[in-house]
Amino acid sequence: MSKRRNIKEDMELKKVLITLFFIFFTKSLSAEIVNPNEKLLPYDVVKIQLEALKNNNENDDGIKQTWVFAHPENKKSTGPYARFRIMIYGDQYRTLLNHTSHKIELLMNSPNKYIFKIKILAKDKQLLFYEWHVEKASENNCKDCWFTSAVSMPIDQGNTI
């Protein structure tokens, strides 16, 4: 009887593992893009972008997600998505891609603008600080939504290990 129960438990465990693998695998293939909306707070916008960049894949879904939250005025200077993508792969922002960890700290806020200090631990164990500005904008379908209006050049704090 105990042997029969173990086989049954093993089969149940295998089903659970296969289901979890399927969920993880399909989720990693097609990342869900989160669009700006009035319910998202400034912190949420920054967190969504940093998590997306941390988990960027070969389709650059993390960069696409970040682009969605670029302030409309900022998009005028960065250009279309293709140029934005090139900018992210440049020296100034490339360390954000697939970084190891990040910490978000509020530096300043007003009714229409928030400034955060972002600590990034890059995959090469380099510690960098960024200043991340988030401002309100009225995008076509999103009145009073928060968007990233500026990200500073990184301030290198050296290697952590």
C-alpha cells in the first residue's frame, strides 16, 4: 500500500513540476507589458522599469517595457523606440540590463515630480548610483499618469567584491 501511495505522490509531484515549468517557460517567452495607468504610483513606475531591465531578454522586452513609461516629452529627445534601444545599450545605461539587484530610495517629491536614488549592483559586481526622475503627464489615454522624465549618468561606486 505504501509503495502504491509513493507512486501516486510521485505522479502528483511530477504534474505540479511540469505545470510550474510550463508557466515559467511560457511567461519568459512573452513578457506582459504593463501600460501606464492612474493607479500606478511613482515608485511603481520605477520598480516596473527596473525589474524589466533586470530581466531583459533576447527580444529586449525589458527595454520595450521601459520605453512604455518614458515621458512623452522625453521621447521627443530620445527619438523612436529603435533609437531608445540603442541608447540603453550604450555606455551610460548598459549596466542596467540584466543587473543583479537594485534599491530604490526617495530623494525628493512634489505633487508632480519625484526623484529617486537608484543603487544598481551590476552583473560584474560594480555598484552604481542613478538619479531617476518621474513626472506626471497626460498621455492620450492616461490622464495624470507617471512617466520617467530623466535618468542621470551613472555614478560609479567601484566593485563590491
